[in-house]
Amino acid sequence: MTFYNTVQPVFETERFRLRGMEPADQANIFRGLSHPQVIPYYGVRYDTLEDTATQMEWYAQLWRESTGGWWKITDRETGRFAGAIGFNALKPTQRSAEIGYWLLPEWWHHGVVREVGPQVFRYLFAERGLHRLEAVVETENTASSATAKALGFTYEGTLRECERKDGRWISLEYWSLLAHEFATFEA
């Protein structure tokens, strides 16, 4: 399933534009992935702008190696950076991938992911032939669980105390969305 020999697509919704990550986005990525309100439920954090180069290389590597893709989310009118959405952990044989997102706090509770998520999902199902998308959410992140549900994902279960983070055990909820469910959800 090597299909990333093209330029990463650009998506637009009523309020937002999604574009592939570029080196010039590093400062905004640092803003998000060092923000004390963003990182508690996100698996990555950076203490310096320079360290964020690792994340930028990861974004580029995903697309280059056909294992995922991430987009920056910007306001269509102002160009203001809102956050990022994407997929990784692509399993070509199973035609599945894990989706994820994060937003700067000033964009929380404005329906951003509910608006841009379907654009990415449509691309993954219709253009790239995926069958299943998975969302892995820390149990304490009730806002992301609610977003997954609102986007048509089905709760599959919780892996209790399955991962160590910041010196403590955390539990993870697993959510999924299948291609035929998304088609019904969109109808």
C-alpha cells in the first residue's frame, strides 16, 4: 500500500484548511506540544523549539515511508494555527490506521475536530482504501471520547492500566470506525 509518492492533499471545510506539515510549522508544533494543557493526554512533549525538530522529522517520515500522514489545521480566513490531525500506525494488510489530533486550548469546544475529521476520514476510506480507523484515548480524556462518539466511532473496550506514563499506570479506551459505518454516518 505505497501511495505516498504524491504531494500530501490539501483539504478545506467551511472554516478550516488542512495542509501537510512543513518545516516552517515547527514553532506552532512546539507551541502545542509544550503547552501544559495540551500534553497531559498526548504521548509526546517537547521542552525546546529545537527538540521539536524530532516531531517535524516524524511527520515527514510518515508520509515518505507510507506509514501515515499529519495535517496542520488553520483558520481559512485568518490563517491562524489551530492544531493538527492525522493518522499513523498504518497496517496495510489489515487496511487500518490509528487516527489522532490535538488542538491549542483557544480552539477547544469550537467543533474543530468534528468539522475537519470527516475530511480526513473520507480521504482515508475513499481515496486510500482503508477499512478501519482506530482512536486510542486515555480514559481520563473524556472530551476526546465524546468527540470519537460524535464522529461515529464505536467504543470497543478499555485496556486497564496497560501503559506507563509519567510514572503511573494509565488505561486506554479503544474506538473504531469502519468504512461502511462512515458511509452511513455521512448519509
